[in-house]
Amino acid sequence: MLDNKLQKTIFHLTSLATTWFPRGGAWFFNHTITPVLGNPLLVRYLFRKNLKSLQKVREFKRILVIPDIHIGDAVMLQGAAHAFRDFFPEARIDYVIKKSVACLIEGNPAISNLYPLFTGTIFPSEADVRAVQELVAGNQYDLCFNCCPFFENKRLFPKGQNILNFLTVAPQLVRNDIDQTGINHFLFQSYLFVERLLKKRVQSVPAKAFRGVPVTLSDQAYEKARDFLKESGVPDGKPLVFLNPDTASPYTLIPFQYQAEILKQMLGTDSTVLFGTAFVHKDVEKKLLETLSADEIKKVIVVPPTLSIDAYAALVDFADVFISGDTGPLHIAAARKCSRSGKVKFRNRTFVISIFGATPARMSGYDSTNPLFPPANQDVLSRTYVSESPCRNITCVNKMAKTCQKVRCYETLDVESIVADIKSHLEKLSPAQCLA
């Protein structure tokens, strides 16, 4: 596995190539890396190697799952915990996450112990590495499943530790993309990766199909979201559209002009529009407001940065439509909202719209109309829209390591189709189905 410094160097060089030669660079990487990485021989070799590693596990009583440190990954990679739980109902299944995400994961019945240890931002810090080392050393896990590409196995785990690494599923994902088969989404692949191996290793088989993951919310989170809407004067019985204007990367950020166009179109409907405060791309929400008339501004509510992440998740559940680029809130929106106490009944009727620039849409998008995508874990449809880009290529999967000087990820986006689909959905809603 590449160390972080080498990864950064390699992806920087690929970024330079597509900056200078956008179409030629993209063609070169797609026609050199893709056939090698997606070679069927490599896919079969890694599957056999993982199966051989699994054969060394004598029992499955203590299992540790280590997702990536980012919010979206912590939500999505719960899929692995659910896979282990389906096969081993009595096992101890531990899950390590970033501290700020604990309020979304705590209470998931598939997870025995939640360890909110990570403090890093884009990449794991030295403190994150030491925290996992100490956790592994102190618990004698039968198996550790490392899903973070920036955690090196040799540094994390003592000699002799049984390990599976999610990075080894990459050739299968590339193969699926070449053949245009299967669901390539990281969430579902985290489940399927474990399921395929365990079906070869143990006799038990899950009784039902995997539908997706939850976020498990407190009563307080629900009450904060409900009170915020009430204090903001959001009317009952009218649609609520939620636009997320921010992403963690410039290569996944929906360009300002497209966001402004979508916003204007939504304000032309009989809807209230929410949009969040940007944490990464500062003041996007302020600039969007500047494009509006005084009457239009009255129909817009900006979600303050002080609203906690679990209250934000509960707020999304009140929305009839959620629009976002590829980032953590997208996966929060797509997840099933569950009540930790069992006292709150969440709607789970949010039309999730994901709009993609650089990153491969099939690996992170939700679309109930396309068999190559998984649906959002909601009771209504979901859609993914992909922009046109001259330089999109296989290396774009690692958006955090890319350093392109010019962002060409969204050169053309079919805003008319997106708006038409949203309006069609809103027209079908009755007042009783909207905020109440």
C-alpha cells in the first residue's frame, strides 16, 4: 500500500498532466491504468488472497471495522459492520470514527462499541494512528477490517493480526466499471466485499437483502430541527427544498452559476428553500443570497453553522428534496433516519439528488432509476446527475489528493433536466405529505 507522501506525489503528477492536456491526459490514464487495475486475473488473485487471509481466522467473536476519517465514509462504511452482524449475530463488532460523527452512528444495533477517536481533517493525524494502535493492542481482535486508504497496515497492526483491507476491492470496482455491471457504490461494496468472502468461509447466510445504512438520531436532534423550522416560520403543507452549497473539495463543488440557477428555479415554485452555511468554501450562501430579489430572499432560510450535525440530519428528513454534490451531507441525506429512543417517527421521504463533477458517480451517487446505482435508503426516488468534463479520469477517485490548477469538472451541467425532475416530484406531493 502506498504511503501518504507517495500518494500525494503521484496524484499531483496526474493532476499536472490533465491540467496541461485535459483530454489527452484523461484518455491516457483511462487506457493505461484502467485495464491493468481492472484485469480479471488481478481481481481473482486478490479475492483468493483475501479468502486465504480469512481462512486463518479461527473464530469471529471480536471484529474491528476502521472506516475512513471523513463524515460521509463513516456513514457509508457502516455497511461493513452490517455485513459482519448479519453473519455473526453474537459477535462484538467495534467501529472507529471521527469524534464529530458519533451522534450519527451511536445506537446502530449492528455496532457493539463505538470509538470516536479520530481528530484529523483530510488525512489521519499521528494521534489518530496511535489511537488505533492502542485500541488494537488492547482488544485482541480476531479480525480487523481496514477501510481507510491512508492507514498503513504495517503501522497500525501488530505482527500476526488478521486483516482485511478494503483497498483490495479497487480492481473489482474498476472491472465492474469496464463491464458496466454491478453496483459500484462504496456503501454497498463495503457490505458485498465482506459478504462474498464470508459466504465462502462460513455456513450461515443473511436472511434478507441489504438495503443500506441508517443514521441513528436522538430525540433532542429531532426537536432542534423541528424548533428551527418553527422559529424560522416555515409554513406547513408546502414543499421544502434543501440545497447544500458546500463540499469538501473544489472538484465536487457544484459551480456557483449552476447553484444560483437551480435556486432561482426552485424559488419560482410554491416551496420554501433551505441552504446550509458553507464550512469549506466560505460565504457561498451569502453570494447566493446576493443574486436574489427582496421577495425571493423571503422564501430562503439559511441553516446556521451552530446547528449540530445530528440536528442537521434530522432537518434533512423534513425536506422533500435534498440537492448536493459529492460530500458528507449527501450520504447523511441518503441514509435511513432512525430514532435512537424509538419515540420519533422520521419521514424518510426525501428525494435525494446528487450532482457529480470529478468523482466517479457510481461509487458515491444514488439513483433509483438506474440499475448501476443503489437507491437512497428513502421511501421515494433518488437521482444522480453527472456533468460533462474533458479531463475526468480514473485518478479523480481520490479527490483529496488531486491538485488540478484549473477545475474543469463541471464544464457542462444539464440544469434544465435537474429542475424538471424536481418540479415533477413536487407537483405530485399533496399538502399532507409535506412538512407537518
